[in-house]
Amino acid sequence: MFQLPSFKLPLLRSEPSSPGISVTPVKIYDIETSQDKRTRTLKHLLRANHVNHSIIYYDLRYHNHMPHILGSSWILGAGPELLNTIYEQESKELEPWKDSPGEVSRHDWRQFIGQRNYQRAFVDFFEDELVRHSFDWKIVLQQYMFEGSEPLISSLVSGLAHPLIHLGYAYELSNRDIAMEALAMAACFHSPMHKYIDDPSYTKPSSYSTTSPLEILHHIHNDKRFDVVTVTQGDEDMHVLFDHEALVLEHWNAWDLTNPTEQFRESQEAAVKLLLGTHESGNSTFNFFFVHTLTSSHAVRVLLGIIPPKLHVPLVRQWLLFVITTYITESRPLIKQIPEHDAKGRDWKWVENRAVEGKHNTDAHFVKGLRAMKVAAETWGDEQKQYLKAALILADEFDSWGV
């Protein structure tokens, strides 16, 4: 039956009455004060990474995942020996710091945002600010990540959402080194996409309306206008967004956040279904770019218990924009129902064990992906065992990442 399109405006960042998303804050770990050897090992390895390895490498294209894999593995129970093994494995492909073309300061730092070759200068600058604020890293984050007319938080999904993921681990592990790295990464990957969050004129009525992020992806899959759009798989710079802005924003603006908490729950389900519902059963290769929509959703989950409520809806809308552009650049595959999978009596304890003791325990995205699904199950409940089933499929069938 024909239905007239609904013209609902999504909630704007600038609306002071914007409701927040009500979720129980995740557990925050104070690794700085713990005295046990396992935690001391984590702390020392994070510090070693901070000192020895740049946050961006391989022609300034790849991102340092060391805090992500160390943090996830430690939270899941990894001991000192495994943490050291992970550090040694990750270090093999990372690169040492290189000098930036110059320094940045409080007076000119914004002139250099988006320039990745200034990564060392940004870290130095934010650490200077850390000293100025008596080593209170949360004050530095507040000032540079969340304040101003164009805060860095408005572009955290640039660079395949790694600044967002990094920031999540900074808060979850309560670690100032990761926090300063997250700020520097956000500054280096800051892009014009921030305007869609900062400028309310980009939020406008769409041709349809839905509360379901998954339904938006189904609409995009069936939208024949994308058939003539040339995409480059793995395009981290979101060219499809800037080159086909009106078309992409039409679908982005379709998301109706009438109940932001419920819509965020659905967004976490959508992230799992995007990774598992596009995977052919029995295939050992999973989509490398779709797992980032899942691990970045976990980062959003972490931040929602920390950042001011007025920033909640803009953050999840920013995440959806990342998901949409990633889905398009990966050629809009059909998202099927996650297939049935025999649990064989296994539970989340088995999944945790697989993450830290299985043959892929040094693969950052594998471990992060499993933990993201576990935390989502803890957040929303998993009466039908859908999150557990998805985690078991990944744990059982994964052997490599592809596109």
C-alpha cells in the first residue's frame, strides 16, 4: 500500500533539550593504581607503545591498535605472558615516531588539524597542555575534544572511526597516554565531515522515516541510484559522502530518534547483523571494514556513560553516517538473518577463553569484536542468545579479514 513519506527532523546537537541515552555506564578500570602484576604489565606496555610507536604509520594510512588489543585482552583475563606476546607481535609492523614539520601551540593548533604528518607535534602539544592542567587528562579532553563551535568530537569517525575507538579505550582504561593519543588522532583525521554534525542546516526532512538503522541499510541496498555510483572499497576518507552528499544524507536523515535509548539499542544490533549477516556461512573470511562499525559502536557505548547528554544523539548520528558510508563503499551487500549456529552448550566464558587463548588471540579486530558483542549482551540482555550466537560464529569460523 502506498504511504505518504514522513517528514520528521532528527534531533540536533544544538538543541539544549535533546534527551540523552540512558545506559548503565560501563566499568572503568583504574590501571594506574593497581599493584597486581597483570595490570602493571598492561600499564608498562601501554607506556612503551606511547613512547616508541607512532599513532599513524605506513605512509600515514594505518592506525596503531596496540591499546585496543592490549586493553581488550587484559579485560578478558589475559595474563602477563600473553600481554607481552601481543606487544611483540603488534610492534613488528608499527613504526617509530618521526619529527613533525614544526610545533603546534594553543594559538595555532587548529591551523594544522587534518594534517597527519603533524602527529608527533599534536601529541607533544596535548601533553604540554596536560602539564599545564596538573596532569588532569580529563580536563584536557574536555577543553579540546568537546568544547568550541567545531569540537573534535564531531569528526571522530573519520579515519575508519579509529579516533573514536581510541577515545573509548582511554576512558575505559582511565589512561592519560591513550587519551593524549586519541586527541592527536582526532586532530590528525579531522575532516570536513564534521559539518554534518556541527551545522544544523544539513539535518533536513528525508523522503522516508524509520527508527531502525538496519532498515535504512536495507533502503540503501535497494536504492538503484547507487548502482551508478563509483566506489573504492576501503575508502577511509569518505569520498562517497562528499561526492554524493544529497543522496547519502537523504538516508542519514531518515533516522527517527524518537526514543534515543531504544534507537541506540537497535544500532548495536545493526552493527552485529552488518558483520554477521553479510558473511557467508562456512567462509573463514569476515569483512574488515564492517567489524569497525561494531567496535566503534562499542566505543559509543563507553562514551555514552561519560559525555554530557546533549552530545549523545549527535554522537550516535555521527556513527550512523560512518556506517552508511562504509556500507556503500563495500558495495551494499544484502544483509541476511544471522544463520542458526549450534552453541553446543557454550557460553560467554567460552568466548572469553577463545579470545585470549585461541589461535587468533593476537588479532586486534577479532578480540575487540568478540568483546564488543559481549558488552552489548550485558547492556541489553540476550534472552534469545542472538549476541552469543553471533560471537560463536565469529569465534568458530574466523580465520582472516577481507572485503
